[in-house]
Amino acid sequence: MKITPRKVHFFMLFKLPLAYLGGVRVTSITETESIIHIKHRWMNQNPYKSMFWAAQGMAAEMTTGVLVMSQIEKSKRSVSMLVTHQEANFTKKATGKIQFICKDGGLVKEAIQKTIATGEGQVVQLTSEGFNEDGVSVSKFQFEWSLKVKN
């Protein structure tokens, strides 16, 4: 089963309804990169008329998570995945359509191959950056994922 934007949308609807209702949508998924967008609207705004940091975090985490899920699926092994640490920087008010991009698929592939080969858990740090419609960075998130092959 290939991980596609449509399948991720159904997954969110049933397993992560808050992300789905908040407007997190997958634009594209490749082996090395994922792009997800979220629109600023009443449902996900803060009192200052910009996107709430947690809504940005859901979209940013999803860019990293779909890369991990995709690589696990390709490995044909059962691998556990868990976010163990997260950091973020916010540089501009997030309004309009925000596009989050993660280009760390190669790091995920290496970590999964290593946990399969060694049986030991691996930690990989993935970065997702959010850009407004003018191409200006509004936030940058770093997620530390723990990956371990299940026996």
C-alpha cells in the first residue's frame, strides 16, 4: 500500500480528526520530501488574528510523519515511531495559506535501514519549515523521532 495524499487525508479524518478539521492537507509526498498546507481560518486562529502555534505544529509534524510512515511501508517491516522531542521558532505572523516542507526523507530511510540491520532504536531529527504565500518563512519546527524495528 503506497502512502498517498488521499490515504493520509482518510487517516487524518478517522485517526487525527483535529488535524483534519483544522485544515491540514497533504499537497505531495515523495521519497525525500513532503509538502503539507494549512489555511488560516477561524477554527485555527489565536486571539491575535493569526494561526495558532499548535495548528502550525500539527501541519509541520505531519510533513515529517508522512515521510516516516512512507519509509516504514517501503521497508515492509514493522517499525515503531514516536516523537520524543520538538522545538520551534516563529519568525512572522502566520496568515493566509501556509505551506510546510520537509526535505529529510533520506535521513528517515537511513535510520530505518539502520534499526532493521542492528535491531537497536534510532533517533532522527527532521526539520519542517512553514512559508506564507509570499514565500516568507513564518516558522521552523524540529522533530526528534525515535524509530525501532519490532521483533
